[in-house]
Amino acid sequence: MSDYDFIRGVVAMGFLVASAFFFRFWRESRDRLFALFAVAFLLLTVNRVLLTVFHEDREYSPTLYLLRLLAFLIILAAIIDKNLRRT
């Protein structure tokens, strides 16, 4: 186990905590923004866990990169959706 594995674990835990908070906010408000943010942060958690499990030293492997890209696209879509629903 390297230092990078420990840091990745800490970052994964942070993403998981953020996902749990957004899920809780979604349960209280039923706002789609929070649900999409929870899913995006859950994808980022999975990304970090896979980096650690497969001992991937390069964060730019295609599969993991696409997983991160999907998470950020979900965040972008959530923000756009929230702003379009207001008008």
C-alpha cells in the first residue's frame, strides 16, 4: 500500500460524504439538482476506489477518465437544468 492509496481513500471518503449529504438534501426537498449531484459524487467515489483497487498510477486511463467525465457532465447538466427550470 502506497501513500497514494491512502490519499485516494481519503478523497473517496470525502466524495462519499458529499454524495450522502446531497442525497439527504434531495430527500428533504425533492429537488432534482441534489439527486444529480449525489449521483455525480457517487461516480467520483467509484472512480477513486477503482484507482486504488487496480493500483492505477495513471489517472488518465480511458475507462476511469470516462467515468470522471460522466460525473462532471452530470453536474453540468444538473446546473443547466436548475437554471432552465426557473424561467
